[in-house]
Amino acid sequence: MKKVRYALGAVGAATPVLGLMVPATAATAASASHKLAKAASLAHRNSSQSASASAGCRGNTSIRATATNFHYSLWIDSLTGCVGGVSAYESGSGLPSVQLRTRAYSISAEGGHLRWFSNYIGGQTHKFTPPYVTFYQGIHQIRPHHEEICEAVVQTDNHAVVYRGPKCVSW
């Protein structure tokens, strides 16, 4: 009997704490929704071309690019405009900690570039001879047909230090 009373007492004591947590969570969600809506409206305002994120967008065709000791494949579907992602590897590495820098641009009819994606992602180091690092950057967006993706291998703690690239492909 004492256990039941204790359990009910614990639930009763926790109720005010839970009550305080729920409004804070709702406020955080509302704030996050507002920020997302603001970011979406800015992206829409800056681009005359439509774009949408789609987890089902994987890309079925590989466009390959190579620079010294740096190779990557961009996965696209030219019929749907899907940009699935980038797989890359950097070989012969005696480099310190590195990341893959991905930048994606829409190219206007006049030749101007509008950046719509930018990210840094770490890779997996393979300690073979020679050592190499592999990367994967998912993009998963449907884009218009005049796009450019640029990749570079940069220093993790100072993105201004570029070890390989940048190497760009456009279609």
C-alpha cells in the first residue's frame, strides 16, 4: 500500500514540472516554425526558380569529376531535376582532419550564380596504404536544369584552408 501512495505522490509532484515543460516545448516549436517559415520565404524571394527537398530524390546518373588525389560523383536524375547527393574520396592522404565542402548554385541565363546549398561534412578515414578518406553529402532536392555543384576538401578547424579542389560540374 505504501508503494502505491508513493507512486501517486511522485506523479502528483511531477505534474507541475510537466505542466511547465509543455508550454516551453510548444513555444520552442512555434519559434522553430517561425524561423523555418522565414528561411523558406527568404529562399523563395532570392530565387526565381523552384526547388523542393525530397528524401525520395536519390539520382540515378553519375557525373564524375577528378582533381589530383580527389574524385567525386554527383548523383542526379536529369529527367526529374533531382540532385541526390555527392560521394567523394580523397586519396594519398597524410592530411590532418578534413571535411568535404559542398556548394550548389543555380546558373541564370545571364551567367550569374545563386548559391542554394552550402555544407561541410566530415568523412571516414581508411588506414590502408595509401590512406584515403570517403565522404557522402546528401542533397535530395529537385532543381531546374541549369545547375552547378562544387566540391573541395578543406581543413576541419579552418575552412579557408583548401587541400583539394574546388572542382565543379554543371549540367
